[in-house]
Amino acid sequence: MNGPVNGTVSRVVDVLVVGAGPAGLAAAARLAARGAGRVLVLDREQQPGGVPRHCEHRGFGPPGRRWTGPEYAARAAEAAVGAGAELRTGATVLGWAGPHTLDTTGPEGPERITARAVVLATGARERSRSARLVPGTRPAGVLTTGELQQAVYLYGRPVGRRAVIVGAEPVAYAALDALRRAGARPLAMVTGLPRSQAPLARAQRARLLGGVPLLTGAQVTELLGRPRLTGIRLRRGDGRSTVLACDTVVFTGDFTPENELARRGGITLDAGTRGPAVDAAFRTAQPGVFAVGSVLHAAESARVAAHEGALAARSVLRHLTGPAGWPDADAVTVRTELPLRWSVPNRLTPGAPVAGTFLLRTHRFLTRPTLRVTQDGRTLHRERHHRTAVPGRPVPLAGVWIPRVDPDGGPVWVGVG
Amino acid sequence: MTVTTTGPLPNAPYDVAVIGAGVVGTAVARELARHRALRIALVEAAHDVGEGTSKANTAILHTGFDAVPGSLESRLMADGSHRLARYAAETGIPVERVGALLVAWNEEQRAALPELAAKAGRNGRHDTRLLTPGELYTREPHLAPGALGALEVPGESIVCPWSTTLAYATQAVLAGTDLHLGCRVTGIRERAGHHELRCARGVLRARYLVNAAGLAADTVDGMLGHHDFTVTPRRGQLIVFDTLAGDLVRHILLPVPTALGKGVLVAPTVYGNVLLGPTAEDLDDKRATESTADGLAALRAKGRGILPALLDEEVTAVYAGLRAATGHEDYRIRAHPAQRSVTVGGIRSTGLTASMGIAAHVTGLLADTGLVLGEPRDLPPLRMPPLGRRAVRPCRQAALVAADPEYGTVVCHCELVSRAEIRDALAAPLPPHSVAGLRRRTRAGAGRCQGAYCGAAVTDLFERSDAGERV
Ligand SMILES: Cc1cc2nc3c(=O)[nH]c(=O)nc-3n(C[C@H](O)[C@H](O)[C@H](O)COP(=O)(O)OP(=O)(O)OC[C@H]3O[C@@H](n4cnc5c(N)ncnc54)[C@H](O)[C@@H]3O)c2cc1C
Ligand SMILES: Cc1cc2nc3c(=O)[nH]c(=O)nc-3n(C[C@H](O)[C@H](O)[C@H](O)COP(=O)(O)OP(=O)(O)OC[C@H]3O[C@@H](n4cnc5c(N)ncnc54)[C@H](O)[C@@H]3O)c2cc1C
């Protein structure tokens, strides 16, 4: 029973931004600065900033700066508030009571907030061991990077003594740092892929200087031990099975968008990203509802998320001040062929700005791939890449072909070769 | 009101000691606690109640429609399910009468439905009904195509198994039962009209004994010199899907039973998830509660055949429980009058349903054996936290949050668990002994993120409280 409950307070604002991470804060700052009216940003955590709140490594900020996550988070929040946005933390958005009306709660009690435009910036999370269907016991000592970082950096809690990291995306190296900080010994990194997905320098530093071997082509097939983890069973590329003794395992990467609000609002999701489907103006299929950041494409850098927030703000302003109207729900969709996983944006609507770039993801490493864009069998664009496409990292695709799309045609397909 | 987890055990003898604080042992203790004159001990090896099979089942409050008519199980299920439905309504244990549909996927199964309806009638269930495919698909639009019909069993319900065990135990404790946790019984001997229980924490004396040790009921019986049955664990693995899958199914979807057991079902849970399972694997190891790649693959294949869209949804949790099979169809409940003891064995796959019926039956057997019960009284009322999807979560209750803003401070975002609910559980008469125990009491960490967002905060609250700090 999730309807209104007696005593709920009602409020009206111009823009409601859900999520005060890099994307939501950047959108709010820009909107407030450009005179969008009352801009309210809500975040369910006690502190603003999103993921960077619990990233202590110096990986944030504009080019040339090396801020820690918390430093970055504080500046982003200050910028939004300084520009005139209202920021409330400890405020959870629960669900929809109308197309632009959301129910919230917090220590001040339930509220019902109606806005002229809604921006979803709810971020992404790493998938749990269960979601990855890793069999075995259900011991203590099984974490994701997000939980590990919070335990170490926000609560100063010990996490274990001997740890294995699953995954080799850049975020896995952040897990490595957090484990070291907590005094746990990282024994190995394990990936099903043939090599690390992190920049070479980072991967080499961990392996050579840190002495943490990277086990490639290896699957975690079982967790052992109760009540605490005692080891994990691995199947190596050659089919052999081995047990690695450890008391902690961190499942990293494998991000999935935090899409509950979008789904509960009946907003069309993209089949590839599982986040809201959007056009180049960050418009979802639901009039007046926008989406930005990791909820669209888990997960880019904070800089990309913030840049999108600023771009989305422009689009929200156009919506608030310009002529009424919203592109058709049955816009041309952008789909991907294996080994590509998804594209953002993934809807093409008339009147949307020509996207500078599309962000793509691949399932496997692709050495200097040629990307091909087609519609109804017609080739719209070919693009040769000079870098290797890495799973879990962005693969850009130029948007120059958009004018060639037939608005009444079928889906646009992006493939390789 | 006493719950002990460490230290020596009281010297004074008890009237009754119940061994095992699963759903059955706690129900028995609660029933006995209605008799004010009795001094009762509930003795449990684990550090919390319900840590055995009672925490890992399919959470269905059965009607007993397909039990063997005339069996003890059939009788105690019928009695127990009435009692538990009433008790759940009184105490706020989440329960929903969603009804079950036995779906026929081929001619043979469809032909078996009338006989199942007749059997339900012999078990006192006269309200079953045959559904045409049209009616079936109206009820369950997401069902895989090809079903030929179904038998509807309206009374089948879903229930919160953790709240049930916890409510029984809490009420027993509030009524004066001593609960001794971390207290495995390793030997029993007769001395001067008392049973002397050798426990991990010392010796405990009692005039009467109830063996409700679940998977270990045969071992405990052996301590009393009985070798009536052997428990063989039969594992059931289950997959829990995210609440966002909750709209896909409205009823408990049962397969038409075969000689091999009840088979794999798809059912909503009272929290709004969807359950897929269980498997049925006979094993030797009574601790083998791990899931396996084969088991999960088999469940997913079955699930795809029942509710294809379910497989696209996010999995929240995977778990496995062990049924206490004895190679015998019926319950093994037996009084040993000369020994002043009752054995409650073989409560294989229906113990949650029958728990209150079993408790009443066992209390009767103890009285027959010579235990003087005295007049029963009503137990002090108990109210369990509103964990179910049909209840209004505290963070949504304006008056409650106004009175105590901590009810509006949401810690676990997926399940909307407030800091106040966690605080309350940590300060309850029967507090959790682990983060998992806290999860079963509050649902903190039980959602799709499995702690990725709140795990550190919840663990911090638990650890601080465990260290004696008030949180
Ligand atoms: C471990 C790790 C390390 C990283 N390291 C770097 C790095 O070094 N450099 C870099 O540039 N990037 C890094 N990133 C990526 C960067 O953190 C993300 O790109 C960025 O945080 C995405 O911003 P966002 O605003 O889209 O989402 P998030 O940061 O995830 O923020 C989403 C916010 O929405 C809130 N929210 C969600 N649902 C609701 C609701 N219903 N009601 C209210 N609030 C809600 C959440 O509480 C959260 O605060 C890292 C990411 C991770 C996980
Ligand atoms: C997969 C599965 C699905 C099921 N589905 C359902 C369902 O939908 N509906 C239903 O009604 N039932 C169901 N059941 C059955 C139900 O879960 C069991 O019948 C019930 O939990 C048994 O409770 P119990 O108290 O007898 O056993 P347990 O919960 O196992 O409790 C026994 C307790 O005794 C303790 N103990 C053992 N030895 C000692 C000792 N020496 N000293 C002290 N303590 C000891 C153990 O630690 C344990 O806590 C299912 C079972 C399984 C496995």
C-alpha cells in the first residue's frame, strides 16, 4: 500500500532533481544559475556527492586537478547551493503520484512534490554476488567496492585479512586501494577476460609494485565457508579448478543502473543499458522527465556525469521556457549488435541536438574495431577506431550520421565490421 | 524475561526443556508458556532462534490440501494453518491469502486435477475449483503459453517465516521462558527423576523433555536411547527475484505433484519478491546449505517454462534449506511416557504451516505423560514490525515520523528500513546476534543491492550495538 498517507505535506517546485551525485548536482547548479526558478535536489544519503563521497583516491576534478572524491563532492554541492539550488539530503524519493509528482520522505516526514520538470540522476550500483548467480555458501566477508569503500572510508571498520578482488575494471583498483587502507592483504585479482581493463600503468603498478597477480580467464564458481568466507573456488581457462583461501572477496564493476524510480514511473528503459531510454537531449519517453549520469550508462567518470548534467540543464531550460511539446514516444531507437552491449543515447528524436558522441560498450576486447551504423540495411556511417575497445570502458561513436537517419524507418543498428 | 547467550546455566531444575529453537521448538515453548506454573527452558545450539531449516524455506502457509488424508501431518497442518493465520492477524506477522494454482502443462496433468480436487476434499478443503485456460490466463497473464488448465486452491497463503519464529520466541520469553542460546546439547542422562542435559555451557536439568532438534532430532533421540528413525537432509535451493518482478505473478504457481515431491513453484513473497524453487536433492551432509551451479541452472530452466519474463529480472538472493526427511511419509511425533519426553521428528516440508498445531499436540502428549499443566492464560499481546508489502512502511507514516524523526531516516534504501526500526530491533527482548539476524528482523540489506548501499552503515550500527553502545 504505497498511496498517500495522512499528514503528507505538498510542495511545488520548478525542477526536481533526484540524486545529488556529480550528475544531479551539476544539472542543479546550471539550472539554478540560468534562472530555472525553484530547483530542488534531493538525495537519500546523509551527505551529498553520490559515489565520490566514499572514494578517497585522488581521481576526481577538472583536468590537471587531483581531488579526492569527498573534496570533489563538497565542491559540487557548494556550487549547486551557491548557484541558488535547494539541496536536501536524507530525503528519499519513494515513487510517483503523478506524471511530475513524486512522493518523498525524510526525518521531516512524507512530502508530495510536484515539479514542472523532473531530472533522474539516481546513479548505478555494482551487482551483488547473488545477482551474478555465484553459487556456494552465504558467508560474511562478501562485498562490493561501494560497500567496501564505505566501510573503510566512512566508518573506519576492519574488513578482513586476506582478500580477493573479482574484476579488473578501473573500479577494481579502487577496491585494491581501500583494502590496503584497511590493512587487508589483496591476494589476487580475478577476471574472466584475457586481460585487465584498466589503463596499462595502473594495472602494471598493481601487479609489479603491489605484488597482486591478475588471474585472467578465471571464473568464480563457488564461495566456501560459514559463517565467514574461507575461500573461493575458481575455474581457470584450461578447465582446472583451484581454491584460493581468503576471508574476504570483493565483487567489483558489473554496474547496473539504479532504475527503480524510472521503472515505477513506467518510463521506457533501454534493453541494453536497463536505464531510461533517452535522446541526445536527455529526454526520456515520458514528457517532462529527463535522466543523466550513471543511471543511463553505468559507469563513466564523474567528469562525464557532470558534463552531462550541465548539458541536460540546457535541455530542461528549453523545455521550461520554449514551446510546449515532447518528441513522440515511438522515436527511432539505437540498438547494438553483439559484441556491442549498448549505446547512449539510444533514442533519436527530431529537434534534439545532434549528439556530439554516442557512448558504446563492448562485451569483449576489440582491437582497432570498425564501427558500422545501419538502418533498414542501409549503411549510414563507418568509423575506424585506432584504440582497442575495452569492456566496461567507453567506446565513443561520432554522431555525424544522425541527419541521414530516416525518421520513419526502423531501428538504427550499431555493429562491428 | 531471560535470554542468555554465554555463561553458566541456572542450577534450579526446569519443568520442561525444549531442545531446538526452530519454528517448531519456539511454537512449543510458546504454547507451554501459556501455563503460568511451568518453568520452561528453550535450549538452542545456535546464537539466534530460527537459524536452522526455519530460516530457509518457501514461506508458504499451506492448507494441507494435498497431504495424505487421515495422517497426523494432515490433521496438524489443518489445525496449525488456522491457528497461524489467526495468530498472524493478531500479531502483525505478514501473511497474505493469495491462493495457489496447480497448473497443468500436459494432458496427463490435466487429467490428474479432478483427483487432486477430490483429495483436497478428503483433507477438508472443499473450496477448490478447476480453471479453464481462459480463466487461468486472466488470473496470470505472464504465465508461459501452453497451460491446459489449473486447479485453484484459494486458501494457500504466503507468510513471513522469520517473523513467525521470532514472534513465538519473543512471546515465550516475555511470558517467562528462559531461552539459552549457544547451548548445544551433547548428552542426556537420567538422574533422580530429572533429565540432565549436558550442554556446551554446562548442565541443565528438567523433568520433561521435548526434542525439537529438526535435522538433529535423530541424534538427540539417540541420546535418549531411541533409534526410531534417521534424518536424511533433502536440500531445496531457491532463487529470490527483485521486487520489481513482483507484478509478474499473483498466486502461488504449483506444479501438479508427482511421486518425486511437490516440485518447483513460483510464488510471490509477503515482501513483494518472487520466489523460484525449491530443488529436491537427497544428501548426507546436514550442513550442506550451499547453492550449486547445477541447482541454479535447473531452477532457471524450470522458471523459464513457467514464467519466462521472470528470468530477465534481477536476482536478489539465492539460498538453500534442508528438509528433515526420514524415509517415512508422516511426521514422527512420539511420546515416551516412561522417559517423560516427546520426540518431534520428521517435520519435513510443512513445519512452518503446522507449527502451532504441532505445539498444541505436543502439549497434549506431555499432559498425557503426566505433566500437570495448570490453567492456560492469554499471553501478553505482541505486535511485530510491519515488514510486508501490504503494510505501510514506518518511513511513510507521517504521525510516526513526526513523533520520532528517526523513522524517517532511511538507512536501507531498497527495502526502506529506517534507522529507528534497526534501533528497535537491536533493543528488542530477543536482539539479533549477527547482521543476518538483523536483516531477518528488519529487512535491512535484504533488497536488490544486497548491502552495496547500506551494508557498511547497517554493519556499523550492529557492531556498535553489539559492543554495548546504544544506537
Ligand atoms: C568505486 C568507484 C570509483 C570511482 N572512481 C572514479 C574516479 O577516480 N574518477 C572519476 O571521475 N569517476 C570515478 N568513478 C565514477 C563516478 O563516481 C561516477 O561516474 C559518478 O558518481 C556518477 O554520478 P551520478 O551522479 O550519475 O551517480 P551517483 O554518484 O551514483 O549519485 C547518485 C545519487 O542519487 C541518489 N539517489 C538514488 N536514488 C535516489 C532516490 N530514490 N531518492 C533520493 N536520492 C537517490 C544516491 O543516493 C546518490 O547519491 C568511480 C566510481 C566508483 C563506483
Ligand atoms: C526448501 C524448503 C522449503 C520448505 N517450504 C515450506 C513451506 O513453504 N511451508 C512450510 O510450512 N514448511 C516448509 N518447509 C519446512 C519447514 O521449513 C520445516 O518443517 C521447519 O522449519 C522445521 O522446523 P524445526 O523447528 O523442526 O527445525 P529447525 O528450524 O531446523 O530447528 C531445529 C533447531 O534445533 C537446533 N538443534 C539441533 N540440535 C541441537 C542440539 N543438540 N542442541 C540444541 N539445539 C539443537 C538447531 O540449531 C535448530 O535451530 C520447507 C523446508 C525446506 C527445506
